[in-house]
Amino acid sequence: MIDTPSSIPRGHGQTVPSGGGAVSRDRSAHGKPRTRPVAKDPHGAKSSRTRERILDAAAHVLSRKGYAGTRLGDIADQAQLQAPAIYYYFRSREELIEEVMWTGAQRVRQHVGQALDALPAETAPMDRICAAVEAHLRIELELSDFATALIRNSGQVPEDLRTRQLAEEAEYGKLWRDLFRDLDDAGELRPELDLRIAHMLVVGALNWAAEWWNPRRGSFETVVRTAQSLVRHGLSGRSHLAEPPRPGVIHGQRHPARRTP
Amino acid sequence: MIDTPSSIPRGHGQTVPSGGGAVSRDRSAHGKPRTRPVAKDPHGAKSSRTRERILDAAAHVLSRKGYAGTRLGDIADQAQLQAPAIYYYFRSREELIEEVMWTGAQRVRQHVGQALDALPAETAPMDRICAAVEAHLRIELELSDFATALIRNSGQVPEDLRTRQLAEEAEYGKLWRDLFRDLDDAGELRPELDLRIAHMLVVGALNWAAEWWNPRRGSFETVVRTAQSLVRHGLSGRSHLAEPPRPGVIHGQRHPARRTP
DNA sequence: GTCTATATTTGGATAGAC
DNA sequence: GTCTATCCAAATATAGAC
């Protein structure tokens, strides 16, 4: 995992759009007004890599111990400092964890989004889905503790944090929803499948991989290949032989095909 | 969920093989020798439904809050008693939680196992898999908080509890492994699929359903139908048209077909 | 059997030295 | 910026009354 700390902070690959590293999106309602600076990378750029170290450490612990099991002490150990130092950068445990989750959501969405944008415009809907499958697996299994922290904890986080998180995750949900809709619009989705449920089952299979996969279970490439094949043949109404488009759909196009908006 | 307490304890349907209700399998190494009786249903049969209430409550809380987030106070609330009363039936929080997880593993395995045993002996491998898909989804989504408690927490439980759990879960893994092997032996698994990875992806899609499904997402029957279709077409090398068995396999049978052992 | 104290431990958070 | 010392609020677990 490139963003796994293990002592060497390496100015992690995919950065959050909001730039810098001191994210702390100014959400209006967030407890009391901040009394302390919450050091947003005080001296322009390089100064405090510590904040990143703490975030990396928190992602690491969170993805393994779960929300309630994540202790500031464990994070501090992992980041090689004492627990109170965390409070120089974050106002509370909640705020730190929330930023980890938010970063996870950003990275997943950005990684998969970029993979899709890199495809030629004429790429078939099913091929786009396969590209998304690979990108999702890669950010989840190879690249980011933030991604696994998000995936494994979005169901266990307390109510308020959860609702704030929903907007961000909805964006990613929409990305997949569009992929599935395009497939359906092209008449390539087997008719007995429920669009939204198939969507959730597919993404679920990918998400669950975080629970079991490690390199000893088979190479990452094998996982990708198997997942793609499973999804492709599982969804396709064409049964990967030339079959006539399914009846009732005129030329497989119910809405105008919408590429990247 | 039939075993969801919600005040009315109703002598839940699927009971654990070990019978009774006071399970407490006498594992040799389990901390100190018990100093207190740990009331194994003191008066033969009916006496203490309380123990069941506590277990149901614990399953409920555990499946929602996660291992570290499960408080004895919450369990007590749910079971309609005070927290210290729990210690009359269980020696510690950890022992209670472990019994919940163990019960979950038992019920899932038993439920799916029985569904398979009920099939005619000549049932095709793919049809057996589809039956297992339905049974797994049903115990997970409709029947048991114990099942979801197990599914959502087996990755977050502390080391020692986890290792003790593994034996039980391995049994269930074997059940699925056999299903997939039979399919492969019959030459019906598409050759580009990795057997074990496909297995994990399929079960993962089902497990993850606990994270998102509720009746508003579509009827349970729709979930089952979609999952079965996805799995059937995702795995099948026959592409659900009559296709010759894949090359290199003599009549689709590498090992003797083994039904229920 | 179940309750009301209460002892004990843990972990989040603050104060203030350096 | 980061530490040590400390406060405080839970939460597990026990004692002992009823």
C-alpha cells in the first residue's frame, strides 16, 4: 500500500482536490468554534509532515480495528509520537477519523473516476464497468488504507458522522449507477436482473475483498481478471456470443447515451 | 428477523445443534477456571429465558455497533435488565460476544447445510450453488442477527477470539469450496476464473448485502433472484446455451462426483 | 436472579513545562 | 511542536442487599 506509513511518509500519490494536505473542509456546523489554530500546514508547504503521518497512522489503525476500536494511543504509536501531540493538529478524535474517512472517499472516487476518464470515448459500457472494477480493486487492495478505512467503517460510524459522509459517498454511488445505466440503456444488461441490486452486489463483491484478500490468496491480477470475468458474464445479456439485442428495446438505447458529463 | 428480540423473546426458530440454549461449549483453555456456576439453564428446560434474551440482545447490538462499540449497557437495555445481571449468565463481555459469534457461525452453516441436504441427489452443481445463495441470503438478511453479527465482526474481533473462531468458520468455507469444486469438476466453471477467488467474490457479494439491504431497496425475492442470476451466468462456462464442455476436460469429471459425504 | 452501590481500568482531552 | 502530568467520563466487573 503506497499510503501505508511504516515510518516513511512519502507525500502520498493521490492527493485530495482541495489541495495542500491540511484539508479540514470548513463545514459550518462542527461542534464549537475552533479555539486553537488547528495548524493548517503552518509554513506554506514542507513544514509539518507530521499531520500526514498522523492521518496515515489513523487510516492504518481504523482500517484494522474499526471505528470504536481505534485508540488515539494506537494512532500515536503508529505515527511515532505521543497521543497529546495529535491535538495540535486535530481538535478531537472524531475530527481526525472523519478526515480519514473523507479522504478515503475522495481517493476512491478520484482514482476510479480518472481510470474511466482515461478510456477512449467510444469504449463500450461493459468495458467501462470492467475498468471501474479494476480501479476500485486497486485503490482498495493495493493503494490505500484510507480506502479500506472508509469501506470497512462506513457502516459502524456514529449517526452524525455518517450523515455528513453520505453526500461524498453518494457521488461515488452515482458514478457506478451511471455505468450500470449505460449498460442497461445499451440493452446489454440481462433483463431478469434488477439494475440497482445487481449494482450493489457487484460493488459489494469488490468491497468485501478487503476482508479476505492478501497476496497469498492469489496475485492481484488474478483477482482483477476473475472479478471482471464474473461481472462481465454475470451482467451481460449478450452471453458473450453474438445474440440479438433483447426484445422490447429499440436498438439498445432508451435514453441518449451520456458520456462523461 | 425472527431472532431479533424487540421485547418479545419467542424461542427462536433455528436452534444450535448442541441443543438446549445454554451452549457454553467447554473449550479447555478459556482464561481461568470458572468460579461461578454460569447458570446453564438451572432448572432443566424453561427456567431462564433471560439467558436467551441477553444473547439475542447482544447479537442485535453487536451486528450494529461492531465489536469494540458493543457496550454491556446497550445489551442490558435491549434485554430489559441491568448490566450486572449479565454476569449471572456470562463470565465476561468477551465470553458473551464469543458465544454470539459462535452461534452465528452455527446457524449459518446449519441453515445453508440443511437447504442443500433438502435438494434431490441428482441436482446439478450450479443449481446447488443457487440454493446455497438463497439460503445464505435468507439467514443473513431475514432470519438472524447472529449471522450479521458474525459476518460484520469476524474481521474486527481480537486475535485470540478470532483464532478460536476459525475452526468453526472453516467448516462453512469447506461447504462452499465443495460446491465450487463440484461445479469445476463438472466442467461448468468458465476456465478463466480462478476457483478460489471466484468463490470468495461470490460469498463476498452475499456478505456485503448485510451492509446495504433493507426492504426499501427491493424485495428479498428480487435480491435472491438477481444474485442467483449474477452468480449462475458469472460462473457458468456453458453460457446457458448448450455449449460443448470445455476442451481439456474429459466429460467434465476430473474427480468422482462427491455428494454429501 | 436481579438490583444498587462501588471499585478499577481505560482512554479521550487539557494544562503547562520545555 | 511535542512532551509529562493530570483530569474526567465512560465502561467492565465485583460486592452485597433484597
